[in-house]
Amino acid sequence: MLTALGVYLWIYPSSVILVMFDRVPAGTEWMASFMLVVEGLVAASWVTLNYGLKRGLLACGTLLGLGLAVESTGVATGFPFGRYSYSEVLSPKIIGVPVGITFAWLMVVLSAFFTTHYIIRKLRPAWNVAALLVISAGLALISDFLMEPVAVYIQGYWTWHDRGFYYGVPEANFIAWGLISLAMVYLLNRLTGASQAGPGQETRRFIFTPLALYLMNLAMFTLVNFSHTNYLAGSIGLITGLSCLYMIIQARKSGRTRPVTVALAGTRPQDKATNQGLPGKD
């Protein structure tokens, strides 16, 4: 995992600067696909490291397969995103879908889910799983709001043949992104058992990894959008990024974890109240 993360951190700054100022050298377009794959591998490695080889591979394989299925269906039929086609910038492709795009789904969904998971367990431990899933899917959807103007008009990764109000992207795309992201985070949660872990299992190795992936991806698209006068998309990214960063800092300071829902025998009433998420000393 650390090797893939090191590669990503090495190429990230130059990639952002080159795209911001339209200085991507001719013949290096393949780096876009490479970077997307590396991001996905970092996220997948982190999940496997922390949730075990079997769960990690099953969860990541499921998300990759689902991402490939919905994208190939979309390219072939226009459902559920709207009619679009990929250019040759992102390659290689599998059944018409760039490999990098399937890994992008993996990275976005994983990083959005575990960023939300970290914040909620620390700051709002009494919230239920539904809140975790909805907010995670919302963060993934916001990533697409930032990505679309860059991918379509700046990088030329794909072309929309249907039109919509937000930078010409059809509304169906964002509806589909939200629903698919919700399905993916639901499967991710079920396959890893992330929301079922007790307080003793809260600490995860290299917990900064999914948080950094989400924030760095957000920062990259925010900067590129601002540099190309896409001020609406840039503002969405700036507000979301600063909000997430603030909550992550607060979560870091907090010692609270998700409550234990079953009280032990002989537990005092006030201790039981604490276990149910009411104020108490950790």
C-alpha cells in the first residue's frame, strides 16, 4: 500500500500543476489512466490491509465489477447516465470502458465512505447506518460535480451527446451517480462490516489514507476548475473540502467512538446511558 501511495504522492503535485495551466506534454496522456489506477490500488490496498484479504478483495472486486457494468451499459445504451462516449485519451479499455474509470469509481466510493465513517464514528456516534450511507453517497456525488467540467471540457476524456443545465451535463448523470454511489457504499459496508466494528476495533492502520485520497482528489478538481474559470464547480469543491477538513480535524481531537448498544451485565444505569451515546467520559 505504501508503495502505491508513495507513487501517487510523487506524481500528484506535477499532475495538478500541468492540468491547471494546460501544460500536459504531448504523448503523456496515458498518465491520466495510470494515476486513476494508482489511486484505486491505494484505496483497495488500504481496505485489504484493515479488513482482511478475503473481505477486502471481495469488496473491491464487487465495486470494480459494478463500476464496469454500469459504465459499459451507459456507453452502449445511454442508460442510466445519458448518452456519452469516451475518447481515446483514457486507455486501455475493457468493453468500451477505460480501465482507469473503473478504478476511479473504486477510489471515489471507498474514500468517500471511509472519510464519512471516520467523521461520524468520532463526532456523531449515535447516528445510524442510513446516515452513514447517504452522506457517503453524497460525498461521492460531489466528486462527480467537480470532475465533469474538467473531464469533458479540459481533458476531453468523454463527450456528452445529451445536454443538461450543469456545464451541459444531463441531469440523469447526477441522479444515476447518486443512486449507484448509494448502492456501492451499501455493498461496501455489508462486505467489510465496517459499521459493525466495536469501539475496540476503531483504530485502523494508516487511517489517514482514505481521508487524504478524498481531500486530494477534491483539491485537484477544485484548483483545476478555478484555474479554468469554472467558478461554480470550484466553489462547490472549496466549500466541501474545507467542511470535510474541519470535521476531520474535530474528529481527530475527539476521543468519542461509536456507542456499545448492548450493556454488560451489572452495568450501572448511568453507564448504560453512556453506552447508548449520551454524554459520558470515554
